[in-house]
Amino acid sequence: MVPSELGTNLNAVRCPECGKANDGPGYLLPSDGAASTWRCHSCHFTCGKSLVAAMLEKIEQRIARAKHKEDIFTLLSELEDNHLHRDHILLFTLKEKLVFDCYQVKS
Ligand SMILES: [Zn+2]
């Protein structure tokens, strides 16, 4: 069974070997409960959790800096195409910021 977190893919990140938008649907997920190794379900590429953590930290910083609708749309598209599964929890955070930004403009 693919460890897709019960099909949610909330932490799935695109595989650097086969997961780019135009290359294929490879995603890295923790390969076991300890999550020390992340594995691609498609090409079986593996990497340590520190590499994934460093990438996610950079993404979180970029999300924190995105303040306006246009910036958020651009970042959302880039992250979905190149770095994260479309259901990744950080994309929900970004979409929430987008909704909040739109709401502020209207009120
Ligand atoms: Zn892969």
C-alpha cells in the first residue's frame, strides 16, 4: 500500500527525480512510521527527512512573505507545479491566505 496518509497526501512533496509537472506524478512520502526516510512511490527515489524539512522551511518562509492576491496566485501555481502535491497542507494555508486577501478587498 502506498503510504499516502490514507489518501490525503497532506505531506506529499514532488519527487526531484520524476515529480515535476511535465515529467510525471512522483511524490515523496515518509517510508515508515519514523519518517526518517522519504520515498517516491513511482521511481523509488529516497532522501532523508532533513532534506524535505529544509525545503518545506523555505516554502513556509515564501508563503509568509506572500501578502497580495497576485503574489499568492503565482506562488500557488509554482508550488503545485514544482514542489508539492496539490493537496499538501501548506497549499491549504496559502489558499486560506488568498480567501482572506479577497475578503479584505471586498470589505
Ligand atoms: Zn520519483
